[in-house]
Amino acid sequence: MSRILLTGVSGLVGRAVHERLSISPINELVAVLRTHVNDFPESTVVAKVADIDGNTAWGDALGGCSAVVHAAARVHVMNETSSDSLRDFRRVNVEGSLNLARQAAQAGVRRFVFISSIKVNGEGTVPGAPYFADAEPAPADSYGISKMEAEQGLREIARKTGMEVVIIRPTLVYGPGVKANFLNMMRWLNKGVPLPLGAINNRRSLVALGNLVDLVVTCLSHPAAANQTFLVSDGEDLSTTELLRKMGQALGSPARLLPVPSWMLETGATLLGRKALSQRLCGSLQVDISKTRELLGWTPPLSVDAALRITAQHFIEQRK
């Protein structure tokens, strides 16, 4: 039986990874939480930690573990209020991650899977010129910088200790339980709110939660994943307009889209101090997952349409 330590189990990705791994009789899971809960199966050991930083003691939780999936992080937020956001991101995402990795290596963990972010590559691409996994990083904000620095530190730990490190950089993740802008989009569509997004010709790569989890599970054991960095998406890039139409169909509430030109939306958003939001709606961000496909023989198991239907069904059920 393989014992696996999971962090970030209360988050969207960590929770889904736990659900996937817990159905296998060959896995014994150690779920790391900040507060204790009782809704885990008997095969899961719950380890409580107050905070994840450079001082966290992991000894008891790591005992007997052969692998770690580190999904916990101080996540990127739209309206940052910290006076020193880079310091705060580094405390959790860099110092916390490297502290866990060092103790994992000392405990004999064979493989450390780190959930990073596409923000390590940057904030946007020119249509037709996607990011590649091994391209030079170009993070533009504190969150992306902290993830890049964590990656660099993990590679050094792998070099010194022999523990295998696998880095996965997801694009925007959506699926059952998704929050933030994607959830707001579903709310607007479900209410039939007219949206001025009917003429957006960008290209964006997204990744369904089920596809990301499938890659994480693959990277836990695939020999070729050792000490590699992978980008992950659904393999089907969409414009914002296409995404809204597909999501509306999945919800059974056809999107009511007004053909407002992108330049007009970007200008208005800039004047209102919402330039970052306009970049997400109108800008492009594409990734090339050919390395992931070829090195691992991996294909996204869910199509965009299937994943959107699952997401929509969960949204509808939660509103009943």
C-alpha cells in the first residue's frame, strides 16, 4: 500500500485529488488540514497544522509516506490588501513549500508533486504563440514570483537529495465547486443577464478539474515524470465568447451576448481601474501541452463540453 501526504485538501484541487485517490484500495492518505473535520473515509489519516510556513513540523504526518502532493498555497487574489504581498506569498508558497520538501526528503519520500501556476510563465500570450513548459519564466505579480521561487528551490532540493520533484502548472481551473470569476459567470448566465462579451476573439487555455486531477495522479507514479515541469490544459482553446456560449448551453440558459468590440471593453475597464479583469476577459493565454502528452502518453480524459456539463450540473444542484 502506498501512503501519500496531501496538502490543501480543503481547496478545490486538493479536495478533488483526495476524492480520486481515496477510492483506490492501494492508497493510504494523510490529509493535511488547518482545522479537523470528520467527513473523511477511514483510509484517510487527518493531520492538523496551524499554518504552513518555514517552521511547520511535518514529522508525524510524513511518517511512512512515499509521495507528497502539495496543493496548499497562499493563492492569488484580485484585490490584494497586504502592505507587502510578496513577503506574505513567500512565507507560505516558498518557505512553507521548501520546508515541507526538505523534511519529506529526510523522511524518505520518493516523489514530491508540486501544484504551481501558469503565472510562472507570465500573464498572457499573443494568439498562436503559446507558453511552453521549459520556456524562460516571466512572472509579473507576487503570486507568480513566489511560485517560481518555490519551483527553483524544489529543483535544488531534488538535485541535492535525490527526491524526485514533479511540477505542474495549471491554467485556469474550473469544475464542481469553482469560485471567483468563473462562478460569477455562471450566475450571470443562469439569470439571463445580457453581457457585452459577444465579440471577443481571444484564445484562452483552461483546464477542467477532472483533467488536472488525472494528470496529478499520473505524475505520482509515471517514471518519465521525475524532475519534470508540465503545463496542463483541456487541449482545446476557447475565446471568452465561445466559453460563455458553451457554458450557457450546459446550464440550459443560452448566453445573451452583446457584440461590443474588445478595444472598447479594454478602454472602459482601464478607466474604471479594472485593467486586470479586462485582460482576463479580452486577452489571450494559451499553453502548449505537447510535452505533457508525449512524455507521459497523457490525454485529457474530459472534453470541454463534458467538463462544462459536469460543472453546470453541480452549480444547478447547489442552488436547489
